[in-house]
Amino acid sequence: MMKSKVFSLALLLFSSFSAFAQYKLSGKVISSTDSLPVINCSVFLSDKSSAVTNAQGEFTFLNKPSGNYTLSVACIGYKRRNSQIKLNEDKVVVINLSQDTRALSEVVVKTRKNDFGFSHLKAVENLGIYEGKKSEVIVPDELVANLSTNNARQIYSRVAGLNIWENDGAGLQLSIGGRGLDPNRSSNFNVRQNGYDISADALGYPESYYTPPAEAIGQIQIVRGAASLQYGTQFGGLINFIMKKPVSDKKFELTARQSMGSYNFYNAFTSASGTVNKLSYYAYFQYKTGDGFRGNSDFDSHGAYGNLNYQFSENTKLGVDITHMDYLAHQPGGLTDNMFETDPTQSNRERNWFKVNWNLYALHFDHKFNSKNEVNLRAFALSALRNSVGFRVNRVESADDNSERDLIKGNFENWGLEARYLKRYAVKNINSVFLVGTRYYHGFNHSIQGFGTTGKNADFNYIDKDNLILNDFRFPNRNVALFAENIFWITPKLSVIPGIRYEYINTKAEGFWASRRPSLDPSQIELGSREYEPRQKKRDFILAGIGLSYKPKGSINLYGNISQNYRSITFSDIRTSNPSSEIDPNITDEKGYSADIGIRNDASRILNYDVSVFYLNYGNRIGERQAAAANDPLKAVMRRENIGKAVIVGVESYIETNVLQFFSTPPQNWMCSVFANTAFIKSEYKKSDAPGVQGNQVEFVPDLNIKTGFRIGYKKLMGSFQCTYLSEQFTDAGNDYIDANSTRNSTTGIIGQIPAYTIMDAGLSYQFKRFKLEGNVNNLANAYYFTRRATGYPGPGIIPSDNRTFYLTLQVKI
């Protein structure tokens, strides 16, 4: 009996002690978007106690009795989060907050946006990791630029170091490069739309014949060489066109833009957007036509896009994209240096045509299991063609003899699957983000080159498809990839980002080639015997990289990274019949690595900047140099081969300031920003077996690349001015210096440097209720210049850029 009373008393004392025990509840609040700490959040417990998160997003409650609590976290810009907490010991919790985006009936903007139409990607965004990487984000709608012609010189003006080829004045194709990479159809970038491939073949033929209209783009995301670990192996990195999203507060919104300009340019762009319950959509149609500033350069283009999304729940969404683009362009051909000096607007080719038909399909599925785990699945396909026909002899000054034209057809049937999984986790209260993904890509390309008709029209039929074919190749490609990256926050300010990528590539070439034999009768075409040339190359390898990020205070970010790169030879590197060029049969893949280190700030209303130093080590670089033709030592051609090891190093800087913010009392309703975008680059071939190349500058690398200007606005009236300067650059590894006055004046126009040039552009826009009026003058000083010497289409020869042109656009939004 006594033992029972003692036991009951002990139990009562223990229960009393437990009831009055005191515990500590602490935690950290982070953003589910980028896993960064969220400061100044209000944290409430159901016992009416409260706290505020500090600069590291941390909070603490002391001396709390055991029991069940409701923990509530509220912060401006984030959704309120309630969590149930059972407290019977000291406890540490991590609270993830989702951004709060909601449709408002009316928003009154008192101050202008402070991102200048240009910013950087967040640490984690759309199931991608960008911490420690050099990235840029362009918002076309916030620029005063000529969007109707996709004017790349204006749209990409704040991206340091880009070298832009201007093939046409209509913006049908985008050709940008940087750091010594060939700008041709942006082939050294991994070019995507909404995250999926849009180029002809990401491995076998990574040229982008399709570029979405700037009027339909919400963002342009650019990630330099370190993007090779997440998106592919290209040296240039990533260009991702994010199309405009459906409006969320209307069932139907219509935007119509009508543009007219010099040389009978006309552009009609119409888009529709809306959200009905769980269904949302965005679609556009575009028609573009014009004559061009040179003869024989007229074009017609059609484009359409549709995006349909169904929101099953707050965490689950399914979307479908369909894209179509086709155009037919007359090509005026290239010029020699003498022809350009005499009259840059001339054309002696009226039978050259180029046709593109591009069809893209994509299905994307997004699901969040919870605030820490999410997945994206993406399927995509391309069905496309590019056809070219024309007279393109090596001596471009020669008159057209009206003989059979050279006809090249390419058909592309590709599809792929990608999956990504993102996990946010914490180890000992230190947050991390893990991303893993995989990719399967199936490419099939068919290329045929033969003889077309003697007519002048756009006839893409062979005169004898069975017998008079110069080459006929099929290029099946297979690619499997697996990648992983992780952000380790060592401290709230310092993070380390290692990454790795595994690649398996299997490329094949199946087909034949034949050469034309000399004939006493020029009207007769005689071909040699067909040489069948099957090839197959399998390889697998691992790319690795690591990044660092340090945020000493506020929005200042010191970043650095180093990453391996790889570029597979393309099928155009394997075989072509071109009177102006030859290909080394032993050409191989390119390997190397790239590194960046820099400092940036993009959250200031006064000053934005990104200043960085880069180093690019390019092994086995594929390039072109002048050489004697293999079958005719007296004939000079451009020989495409592995030139050697190239090193490119430079400083890239972008600085923009809102000068009115320096006033103690900034003028009301006014804004004025001034920017400078400068790249100083040095390049050299460190090692080469090719004669006369070692020690030369790398082609497509101007020592100085400057874009500077300003924007000024009063209320809804905005104006802009921009000046672009590029110093002289070489177009071949031999650094041949040839111009109109040279004693070695070229008859082909494909050999020589690109002289330095300066271009000025100006724009004006005015918003009045539902109407917006835009005006642009491109090449204000009417400079005659060129950015390219083409070895094939649209040349061969010098391709002059547009002289002064005027454009006017009226936009109506209903």
C-alpha cells in the first residue's frame, strides 16, 4: 500500500514538472523561389507571442511551455503560412514561403520600374539553378527599341560582349555570338523557347533559323558558358526565349500592332490572351513583308504561336505549345570589297532564294509535391525544312550566266524528352538546393544538294533528282544526358555550387557525294562516280564545374564559376559542296573550359552594374583559313578545320544609372537613365599546326565592343538614344587583311577583316490609354558598313548591313 502511494506521488511530481517545463522554438524563413532568407517577416504563435525575422531570416521564441501551437508567418509579397507545431523539446523549424501573385482590378504605379528593362536570374528560378553564374534577363516591353524588326542591336544592347551579325533588316534570323564564338545563326548557344530546343538539331546542326518575334517575348534569359552543365555542352551557354504569359485577370485581351517602315516594310502582329477558370491561353499571329534596302532582297514571313494551360490545382499545371513560322526571302548575294566601296546597295544576283518552314511542338507538366519538392517534365518535337537555291560561284563579281542553280534542301525531324527534379533541404539548419535532370534526344536530318532549274523564280525542284545529285546524306543522332547541381549555403552570405553532367552522343552519316567533272560543253552536266561515305562516332564523357557566390550586403553579389565545355562536330562540318570552301576530312569535336568572376548589383533604384572578367580556353577550335583547294592548287578557298588551341580573355562591364535619383528631390514624373556596356577582349591562337596561324588573333573578336546611350521619359512619353561601336575584327584564322585598296584584293569577298564601325539608333514612344505610338530611326547617321563575310548563303561575299531606316508602330490593346 505504501509503495502504491509513493509511486502515485512520483507520477504526480513528474507530471507537474512536465507541465511547467520551458522550451525554445527557433527557425528560419526562406523563399521557396530561390531558397534565400526572407527578412522582416512577422511570426506569430497561437499564445499571442510574436517575433520578426532578422537579416538571416531567423526567429526565436524562448521559455515556451510544452503543448500544441499554431505558427503563422506573414510577409509582404508572400503567401501567409500556417504550421502546426508540437512542442515537447527544443525545436528548430524551416518555413518556406511562396511568392504571392494575385490579379488586381487596378494598379496605380507611382514610380517607374527600377530594373531598367534588364536584370539577372535569381539563385533558383523555374527549376533551374543560376547561383554563381553570369546571367542576364532582358524584358523587351520595357525597352524603347524597334521590336517590329527584332532589332538585335537595340534589344541586346545591355548584354556585354555580344557580336551581332546583321543578315537582314527584318529580324528573320538571330545571329549573335560572343567571346570569339561564331555568330552564325547563334549556333554556339543552346537556343531554347520556354525551355525546349528550337534549333535545327541541337547536336548535328545547332543553327536557329527560327527566332520568336520580340513583340511576343516576355523575357530573354542568357546564361554564359557555365550553363553547359544544365542545358547542354555549348561554349556560348544558353539563350532562352520565355514567351508572354496569359493575362490572369481577364477572360479575353486583344493586342494589335501595325508597323510600317522604309523600303515598304510592313508588320502586323496580333495577340490574344486570357484566363477562364482553370484554363489560360496566349496566342499570336504575325505577318511581315518588305523589299529590303538592296535589290533582290524582298521577303514574306508568317508566324503563329499558341499556348494553352490547365491548372489542375495550385501545385499542378499542364501546358501545350505549338509554334509555326515560314518565310521566303530573296537573297541579293555578297559583294567584293571593291563592289562594296563602289555601291553597297547593289546586287548582281536575282535568282537566289531562301525558304524556311519551322514547326515546334511542346508539352510541359509542372508539379509541386510540397514547398520543398517539385518536378518538371517536358516533351518537344521539331518538324522543319530549309531550302536554298541560287547562283553562288566563287568569283562573286561575275555576272550570272543563267546556268543551273545550286539547290540545297534540309529536312529536320527531331524529338526529345527532359525531366527535372528540384529539392530544397537543410542539414544542421543549413539550407541547400539540389537539382537533378535527364534528357533524351532523337534527331534525324536529311540533306540533299544538287542542281536546280535555270529560272529566276523560287523553284526548289531538282532538274534530275535521280542522277544529278552532288551529295545526299542522312544524319541520325542520339543523345542521352544526366546532370546534377547543388547549392550549398556555407553561411547566409556564401554559397558553393558544384555541378556535373554526363553525355552520351552517337552521331551517324549515311549517304554519298559526287563531284562535277569538267566538260567541253558547259550546258552539259557530268558527275563523277558516287562515293559512299558512311560514318559513325560514339562518345561519352563527363563535364564538371563549380561556382561561388558571396553577398556581402544588400543586393551586391560577387560570383565566380568555372565549367568544362564541349561542342560536337555538326553535319555541315562533315560534307558540303561549296565552291568557296572545303572541309578537312579529319575534323573532330571541340573541347575546352570557360570561367567567369565578377560583381553585380541589380536591385538599386540608382545604380545597376555587372562587371566581370572571363577566360575561355578553346581546344581543337574549328575555324576557317585561306588555303589552296585540294583538287586545284591555284584556287584559293576557305578551309574549315581544327585550327588549334585558342585562348580568349576579357573584361565585360554593364553600368546603368538613374541620374535623377542623385537629386535631393527628384523631379516628379521624369526619368533619365544612362548606360554603358563595354567589352575589352584579347584573343590568341596559342598552338596550331596550320601554317601562319599560331600567334594570330581569333576570328570574330573585336578588341573593343561598346554600346552606350540613354533613356529619358516624362510621364508616358519615352525616348532613347544608343551608340554602338565595334573595333576591327578578322573573319579567318589567317588574319588576312584585305580591303578595296589592297593589292591582294579578293575576288570572292570572303577573305579579309571586318572594318570598325559606329552606328546610332533613336526611338520614341507615347502611351495614351489603350493606344501606344512608337517611332524608331535605325542607323541614324546613315553609315555604310558590314558585319559579315559569308562563305555560303546568303553570300558568298560581304553582306552589307542596312543604311538609315525609319519605322512607325501603332499598338491598340482591348
